[in-house]
Amino acid sequence: MEPTAYLESLRPAGSKRSSKRDLIVNVFLRQEGHLTADDLFDLIRREDQKISRATVYRTLQWMIDAGIARKVDFGEGRFRFEHSYRHPRHFHLICKTCNHSFEFLSSDIEVLLEEVAAARNFTPGQSVLQIHGTCEACRTGRPAPAEAGATSLVFARDALRIAIATERSGLEFYTRAARVAKDARGRRVFEKLAEEEREHLATLETRYRELLQQDRQLEAHPTFLFFKGAANGLFSAGAEQLMSGVNDRQALMIGIRCERGSHRFFKRYGERFEDSEGKQIFLEFADEERAHLELLIREYRGLVERQRRTPARAAKRKTRRAPASA
Ligand SMILES: [Zn+2]
Ligand SMILES: [Zn+2]
């Protein structure tokens, strides 16, 4: 949904359009970064001399209530405001020299915070993490990298990078699993999944290229989303396990674990993001992983059933194949 359509949807039916409010909201949404109420007031005054400070303050509060703006406190003794519409909650690096703040998000930090809260039987609400220090530009005198035009694009870029990395390691996993599978039907399942991963990978890569066309500088922006222990780690660990001589049931079980972990990871992170393309990417990816998971579970059950019905033949096949696979 576009911001204007979104704003329309917030307006109670039949309420009169407030042109002052629309102006303030539009000016706010055109800015990136973290504005004080006075910064916003100065910007509004350039466009309309008649709007009072009180109206700007009131509208800011309205934007917070409506989920368009978020209040942040960098310890300067006054609040700043940033977008929250299509803008995920994040952490900040704050430069004490130039007062710039730089945004980032880390799943590893969030997982850790949740672990700490759970261990203390604490229900976590909002977490605020700020790193105060000196930015690269202030420290070295080199110009700062281009300020992101829109965080939502950088967020989508990083979400796509994570999905692509996960897809690549999934492809590697299924290619390897198809190689080690002894059961013909099991092998076909792994080959089919490898084929699907290849297709999804191509789709994601196309989407990534399309995204880059929206902003030529997009790749130059610093990383926003840090995912050290992301879901692609699951598949690489699974691929390692495959090499330690597993049977088909075990191979399917490892695949199930990887897909379940991946599905949960993308769903959990996707759901906590505000409406954005990055969120869409995560949720769509979570759905794909769930489809793979369901397929693997069906195959696992089928294999167990086949082995139960024909234990003798399965055993014979095993002994016949053993020398070849050794
Ligand atoms: Zn600085
Ligand atoms: Zn921020």
C-alpha cells in the first residue's frame, strides 16, 4: 500500500480531510533519518507559514499513534522521530561528533535478548540498543558513504541477500543429498527439491536485479540487516552431516530439520517487521520452505512405510549396494 492510501485507510469514514495534517505527514515522510520536532517544524514553515508549532507537535503525536512515526531517544535531552511505516524496528549507531545516527538490525542480537528475557521470566516489549562513538567519516575525514535514499529499499536488498544465500545452501544440500541417496524414489525427491531451489534462486536473483534498478547506489549502502546465524547456516551444517555416511531416512530427517529451521526463521522474522517489501520477501520465503518441509515429511513417511512392507528386499538391496557405495 502506498503511504497516501495507507493514510486514507486510517481516516475514519466520513471524516474531513485535514490538509494541514496531510502536509505535515507528507513533509515528514519525505525526510530520512531522525528529526526533532523542531527540525520538522522548520521544514513545515518553509512550505506553510501559517502552521503553528502546536499543530506540528499534535500531528507528530497522531503519527506515532497511527504507526507512521516512532519516537527515539538518543540521550540528547530531546526526542527524535523516524518513520515506522514500512520501516522495520532497528538499532542505532550514534556518532558523538557529527550527531548522525546509523541504523542496523541483527537477528543474533535479538535472539540473545529474547534468551536473556526468557531466562529471567521476563516478557520483552521494545528493546532499545544504541552504540555511541565516532563514525568513519568523522574519524578518517573521508566522506561518508551515500545516505540511503530509502531504508525500505536497503532492507529489501538485505532480505533478498539472506534469502538468496539460504537458497544457495539449500541447493547445495539437495544436490549432495541426491548424490548420496540409495533409494531411487528418495533420490528423485532430492533431485526435485534441488530443481525447485534452482528455480527459486533464479527468481530471487531477478528480483534482486530489479530492486537495484530502483536505486543505482543501492549496493553501495552499508549493510542494514546482520544475520550471522541465519538459516543458510542450517543447510551448510546439514550438507556437512550428509557427508558422514547417512542412510536415506537420516538424509530425509536432516532435510526436514533444515527446512523446519529455515521456515521458522523466516516466518518469525518476517512477522515482526512492519509492512514492507523486506517483510514480503521473508514471508514468501517462509511459505516456500514450509512447502518443502511438507514434501519431505510425506516422503519420510512413505519411505518408512515402504521399508516396513518390504524389510527383506530393503535389506538385500542394502547388502548388494554396500560395496559400491563404500
Ligand atoms: Zn560522525
Ligand atoms: Zn532509526
